[in-house]
Amino acid sequence: MVKSAPYLIIGAGIHGLSTAVHLARKLKAAGKGSGEDILIIDKAGIAAGASGIACGVVRNNYYQPAMRELMAHSVGHWEANAKEFQYNPVGYMQISAESMREDVGEIYEQQKAIGYESVFIEGAADSDAYMKGIFDDWTAQGITSVLHEKRGGFAHNAPAMYALATMAEAEGVRIQTGITVTGMKFANGATSAVTGVETDKGDINCDTLVVATGPWVRDFWHMAELPSAISIKGKDGVVHENQPMWKFWQLEEGVLNVDPESFKTNDGKLPPVIHVDTDAPLLSDVDGSVITEDEMWGIYYKPDFNFAGIQGGAMPYAIDKPADEVAIDPYGPSSPEFVSSPEFAHMWVSALAHCNSRFKGTMPKYHKEASGGVGCFTADSFPIFDTFRENVYMIADSNHGYKMIGVGELVAQEIMGEKSALLEPFRFSRFAEGKLHPVSNSPYPWS
């Protein structure tokens, strides 16, 4: 096992691998080193955590300007490496009820302002006609707007991560798996820089530490002796003390075992990723009972040959316990965290049938797949990209992660000493300064 490296990255997922690729290239271009100066470690393996089971959706559908600009940057990375990342540029559709129309309209206007191609349809009749022009069997109710992003789509999760790992190793980056970090080593007391990490295989020294651990970020935050509770200044100037730094949500996803070829557009093409948020009554496709009558519900879905069916999910639910008590191990395909509930399966398949009549009567084809899982969110549900303790770069993606493949390039830029304007709105200091991101009417916590 390597005992020291100038740059140590914890996590062989989307952010760790992407950061390593770009940092190696930047070091070489600047004549300041090479990929051989970078070591990635992971307690399990490449794509063994959240990145390996992500649904792979790539979108720009954000109400927050800073998120929208950051996502546009990442979409460019997906497009530039579409073949290697098994990226399908089919587009993305936000299909919404009246309560969201104004917010989605703002997203459209701001997408136009940054040159991100999309089409916005308003009104129940026009929205229904637009969707029937894509799917003859479209039957969703309560829809008054459609935002159709022409860019975006989805990638196959684990294959994209292995492609990133191949790129990193081609640059000389070393990847060592089966190493669990148990602590951090500090130079001179609680306020000093980190000199390395303690692991179950021995200490590893480093000059710069990058934490890219997805839902485990809380544990490494604690290792760095950073606060579990923070003060947050609201938009109204009121300071809210002792707010939890982290919160966890259960993300439920699944697969309908039908031929992916059976879900095509009217002209025989792969459809965009479909995301529906509505307050229309949702009835069971099994027995006709009422699942929800006047509450907002939402689902997303797509044909996916990697999952061998229709893959997608629904709104997550908050885990009702203190963040420090939430256990997210073991984290892998056999983990109980990845087994979606019968209630989710019933709701999701019924919602599919509500939207496209071709899915009626398909409940027996639902398949429990390793997908979804536990998501670790920041205090405001938006990412933190920042340096702590002088030399520890924390990538806390707040479950926005997989689609943000371009963040690695920006983090590498900052490690090299050049600040990124795209990452500036995501500093930890925003909580104390009251520079919070606007919140939409979406039923999803990350919007």
C-alpha cells in the first residue's frame, strides 16, 4: 500500500475520479507534477457506492441560477465524452401542475439567458397536446406546463465511472481499494492543517486531502472536527442558531421489467427523461383505491438498457432521526437501504400508468433493483465545495452528485490555486452570511 502522496483523494466515485483526471492534467500542463502524485483510496471499490447505483439522469432543471449555471457546465462534459460515458443525450422534460408553472417559467427564461436550449409550453390544453405529440398514450392529468430541455438525458451509472477510472489511470493516477479511513492526522492541534489520514491498513500522509465520499461526507466532516450544528442567517436577516449541518433522506427507485424498446416516442426514438409533478388524484393501478387525492406527487422515469427495463423513482422521504444516528453502512447492492418499499412500488407503477397508458397492468413486472439509497443533504440541501483546515477540500454534493461530472474540473482548478466563479455560491460561509439559494415550489428537497 502507498504510504504517502502529495494529493490524496478519498472516494472512487463521480467526484473523486473526475477530480483526479482533471488535477492530473492540470499538474502536467503547469509542469508541477503528474497523475503519479495523486492517490485515490476507497473502502470498497470503484463505483461501489452511490455513483454505482445512481439513476444517471443529467439535467439542468433548477430554479436556482447558481445550480443552473453549474449544471450547464457539467452537461458540456457529458456531451464531450458521450461515447466513453455511455451518455444518452435524449433531453429532459419537467411536466408540472399549476402550482409550479411560474417557477418553471422562470427556469425557462433563465435557461434562455445562458444559451441552454429548451422549449416551454403553458396551459393545460397546449401541454396535453404537446405531450400527445410525443406519446400517443399520454394520459397524465393536472398538467399546465411542460419544460422540454433539448440537452441533458442520462448515462449508464457504473460504466461511466469505470470510464473515468480508466482515464485517471491513463494519466498515472493510482487507485487503491479496500482501504477504510478511520481518522485524520493534524499538524499542531485542532486548528492546523491535515497531514494525512489513519486507515485500517496504516497511515497515509499527504499535502492536500480531497474528501469526495458522497453520503459518507458527514463522517469525514466529523473527522475534520467541523461543526455538527451551525448558525444560518435567513433572507430576512434573522439568525437561526444551532441548526443541524446534515440531514438524511431515503431515496426510493426501482425498475419495471418490461422491454426498454417498448417505451419509445411516436416516431420510434428514445424518449427524453420524463419528470412529472402534479396534484391530480393518483389511483391504484391494482385495485383503483386512492393513493393520494389532493397532495403533490412526483415521479421520474426513462427506458434504460443498463437496468433492462423502465428505471426511475419518486419523491424521497426524510429519515426521522438525528443525523448522527443515521447509519448508511453497508452501502452496496445488497444493502437494505436499496430495497424499495412495497408502498413505493405500488405508487410508482400506478403513477407510470397514470402518465402513459401502456404501463397499465404492469405491477407484476416491478423489480426490486439496487437503486436509490440514503442521501446526505446539507443544511439548505445545496452543495458545499470549499477548503477547510487549510488543505482539506470537501466535496459535499448534497445528493446532486452524479449529474455534476464537471465539478471535478472546477475542484482541480481550485486546488491549483485558481478560484472558480461557478463554485463561489457554494461556500460554507453562505450560511453565516445569509447568501442562501432561492427555494422553489417543487416537492423535491433538492429544489
